[in-house]
Amino acid sequence: MAKRRVAPVLAAALVVAAFAATATSVRAIGVCYGVFSSIRPSKSDVVELYKSNGIANMRFYFSDHELLDALRGSGIGLALDVGNEHLADLASNPAAAASWVKDNVQDYYPDVNIRYIVVGNEVDGAVSVLQAMQNVHDALTSANLADSIKVSTAVKMNVLDDNSSPPSNGVFRDPSVMSPIVQFLANNGAPLLANVYPYFAYKDSQGIELNYALFEPSSTTVVDTNGLTYTNLFDAMVDAVHAALEKAGFGSVDVVVSESGWPSADGRDASVENARTYNQNLISHAGQGTPRKPGPMEVYVFAMFNEDQKRGDPTEKHFGLFKPEDKTPVYPINFA
């Protein structure tokens, strides 16, 4: 999780809510596995923690053979990042992409349920992202795996123009970067991964009601120009991405929320109770989807563990659901 920059209008978003969604099951709930802590449980213990809590999917931010070995036969779906530090090499060298796929995918799949290869996490406008995605996809194609494992990239909310509220105003800030990427996704049946943090929008703005950001009942209700009604900030942010995809001509591209969470300490309204409330409501709400796209959606909660070695704002250290020292919950949460 990188330092956030939330589009000001989204941050001021008086947007979100009620719709007659009838979906009752979540397509997929996952948890991001961060490792920036001074105490690190063994990978096999972490996999067992996922399984014992009924967590169906994992996102991991770089290739790690110890983790991949631990995941064999677990059934846990994996979104595996290539690591931003490898983008330039994978973009410039198709052989490097083929080697990466051989070492981290072919040698493990299908024993490891790899679902996505994430090529770039919150990379600002790098031309190399698309070429790296293409080279990784070509390597998967050569291995006859491109139909089973999708290649995507994870973006932060500042890929949208500042004027992305109400959600139907959502448009990509730099179409020259994003349009070719989403065309690639559309051509290959892959979703766009988006890191969506109502917390940072709330923290950086005095105009957002806390309950509106927490999925709790609030006085904030906004009707969009298309008639859709919004009562929570998460839906407004996700639907702004949907709107941007539609305006780019690729409304068929799905959105997977590849990170979302709330800190339990060291920030504005960062508390154990608010973190529990947000994350439990997020899991429950994912079964409904958004006003623009009702139906179960795929969401990854950030993160599995508190990370005391995380750089940046102190809040970044406190997004964990579990304590790394003993694997006990920071607060009760139900993934069912």
C-alpha cells in the first residue's frame, strides 16, 4: 500500500447509497498479505491462518517461493504481484517475462490457485506497465495459461480526474495512459484492479461524515445525475471507476477492489472499533455490489497483519487484522 492521493472531489464526495440490491453472497473476499513487520510468522502458519478463518483469497506483493510452496493444495486463490522493481525488466525483455512466468507460475500452477498476475501496484503513468503486462500475458499464452490466469495492474484513485464526484463524472485523468491499459484488459477478459480507501478520503477532508465512510447510517444521501442514490463513500469511489471505464469505451471491464481497509491507530478516527466496523461492513456490503454495478463483487481487505516496519505516515502501520507476534485478531471479524 503506497501513500495515498485521493481526488479532492471524491474526498469531498457527498455521494453514496441505497439501492435495491438483492445479492446475498460475495463473489470473493480476500486479504492482502503484507510482510513489513519485525515479527513474521512462517508462511505455512499464515496459510493455515487464512484457511482457519475461511479467507478464500490472498494478494501478495512479490514472488516468494516459500509462500508458493506453502499454498500448494490449499485452494486459496492468489493475486500475485510481480513487484514494481521488476517492471522495467519485464517490459524491455520478453525473455525475462517468460523466465518470471516459468519460475513463479508454471512451476506452481495448478497446485497453487493463481488467479491474477498483478503487473504494477499504484505506478504513476509508467509507460512500461502496459508493455510488461503484454510480455507477461504473452508468456502465459505460450504456456497455455492465459485463459486461466489473468494479467492486470492495480491503480489508486488518482487515475481519475479531480472532478469525479458525483460518481457519474468519473473519467480517467490521463486517457493516453489508461485507455491502452483498459483496452488490453477488455481484449483479454481481465478486470481492472483498484485500491479504494474511503479512510484516506475521509482523513484528508473535513466535509465527509464519518458514518458515511464507515458504511453506517448517516445523514449523507446524494442522488447522482443518473438517478442512482449513494449512502456510502466506498460505492461512490468504485462507481467513479466504473464510469471512467464506460467513458473510455470499456464498460465491460470489471473492477476488482484489490485493497481497502481502515487503520486501528495513529490517525484521525483510526481506532479498533472503527477499523472493525469498516472492515466488517465492507465484507458484508461486497455481497451487494454498487448502485451502478449491483451483484457480488471481489474485494481484498488490507491487510492480514499490522506492519511495524512500514514507512510513511504512522497510520500505515496499523491496518492489520491480526497481530504478527501471536496471530491473534486485532478485533473480531467474520469472513463468512
